[in-house]
Amino acid sequence: DHILFLVEASGGMVADNIEQAAEMMEEDDETKQNSDKWVRVKKGLRWMIANLKEGASYKIVFFNKDVMPVELSYGQVWFDPYDKEVTLDVLEKIDEVVPEGGANLERAFDMVDEFEIDPDRIVLIADGLPTQADSYQMPSAPDDHDRMNAFRAAKKALNTTAPVNVLLYPMMNDPGAAVYFWRLTDEYGGAMVCPSNSWPNI
């Protein structure tokens, strides 16, 4: 009944490889918001919201180095997908997000148990292993080993019994990500999907 969307909004979410993402970070905010990869992520999120069952409610938390819950002016925490006014406001908030910086998955997972209502299902949208952590000291240029440790730190911070599902928009040269995220979803009774470039066709 309560679906929590955790959406990575790091600089890597604007391109499919590190070099292109670094170049995109030099562009203005509007260019980042309209990058092909980020537009795909937003379309996927909109599609899932539009296909929630009647009676369900949802919450969206974007994260990069910080966590950024989507909040509306009239104070609702969980949103009704069948409320058109709420949906329009949420979609506007989604379009305002600028992907940038690193990805602290530990911080995102750590806030899952802070809500008054526990989520019944978690949907994580990410592009690879995290690049930042709170309980693991990351070097200025983290390698694969560091990012795996950051993922392990994030997993320790996740306190939930809800199924965890992952939509992975993979970054090139991050081969371990799919394995780690698949193991996460398998442990929590969810599923991992790597969406095709044509999904969703809306």
C-alpha cells in the first residue's frame, strides 16, 4: 500500500559512461535535466506512478550526496497517484531536480526507517555502486573496492522487511553493480531490472 521510490540523482545519472557524465557536469542545469539518460529515468518513474493500483500511496526520495524527499506545500508525506492535483505537483517537483555530485546510498537507506509509516515496498533507481558513504572513509578517487565497501555500508544501514526492487540504469565500466544489486533484491524478496533504452515508450 505504501511504495517508496529511492531515486539516485548523482552526476552519473546524466550519461552512460564516466567521461560523458564528467563533460555533462560542466553544462548548465537545464542541459543536465534534459540529458537522455535522466529523461529516461524520469519517464520510468512517471510510468510507475501512473500504474500504481488504486488505494496505494507513494513517496519519492532523491539522493546524491544528500537525501532530498519530494515535499509538497500542503504537507502530505505519502501521495495518492489518483489525485490529479497532487500528481501534477509531484511531476513538477521531479522536473526541478538537477542530477549532480556523488551517490550516498547509505544515507538514502538510513532514512527508510525514519518515516512514521513503514513502506510496504521499496523501488530503488540507480546506475551503479555508490561513490560516497558515511561509515566508510572514501578516498578522493574511489576504486571498485571502495565502492563495494560503500555498498556494504549502505546495506547495513537498510532496516526494513519490505521487498526491495531495483531499476538499474547501468554505467559502463561498473561490472560489479549488477551482481551486488541482484543479491540485494534476492535477499529482500524483490527483483532487479535493467530497462531497455526504449522503456517506457511514453
